[in-house]
Amino acid sequence: MDISATLNELLVKLFREIMTIEERSLRQGEFRELSVNDMHVIEAIDVHEPKNMTAVAKALNVTTGTLTISVNGLVKKGFVDRIRSEADRRVVLVSLTEKGRKAYIQHENFHKELVQAVIADLDEEEQEVLERALLDLTGFFRAHQKS
């Protein structure tokens, strides 16, 4: 098998396995009522200052209508709050509740463990090569999101 076919196979398997592990982690954890999509919305909202819906939708590369559906569910589940902007009452901001912050931190820890597992047996030079390759791959994805 040539390198292109091998890399293609590895990338497809890697994506599927990460999604499967992420789903399993959620189902077995304290926040089992969350889907992977819910967690990605929580991750995009972040634990810092409230964000407007447009900024969160842009970070997720979805429409604000699609995001609204997800946020409605997360509000009902108690993970997200909606608030009106003090500067412009027409603007709706979203922020994480305490429960949402806990879910965010748990998911962040999952990602840290994942990264540590990936780099555990790599020396510094190998880590730098991996970082460059992933940056290039991310650039490819970003370029193709716009097309």
C-alpha cells in the first residue's frame, strides 16, 4: 500500500475512533445526557465571558438557526444560560451554567489525556513534526470549509 492510501485509511480510522471514544466517554460519565454535538457547542461557548450566538455559530461552522436548536436543548438540560447584552438588548448572549462549566472541564481533561497519549512516546523532534503535519491538515480543512 502506498503512503497516500495508508494515510487516508489512518485518518478515516482515527476520526471514527476519536468520535467513538468521545461518545463512550460521555455515555459513561456524569454528563451522559449530552451528545457529542452538545459537548462541541459547550466547548465553543467556552468558560470565559458570554458570547453572542453568531460568534458561537461561526466557531462551529453552523448557521445560527442550527445553533439555536442545540442551545435550546442545552438550556433545558441546565448547561447553558441565555442573557441579553447590556450594551444592546437585541443581542442574545450565551454562557455556561455551573453544570456547563463542569462538563466543559471534564471534556477538556479528556482532550488533555488524548494529547498526552499521542505524544507520550515521541521525542521533541517527532512532536514538532506531528505538530507541523496537523497544522497543515488544519489549514487544508479550513480552506475547504470556505469552498
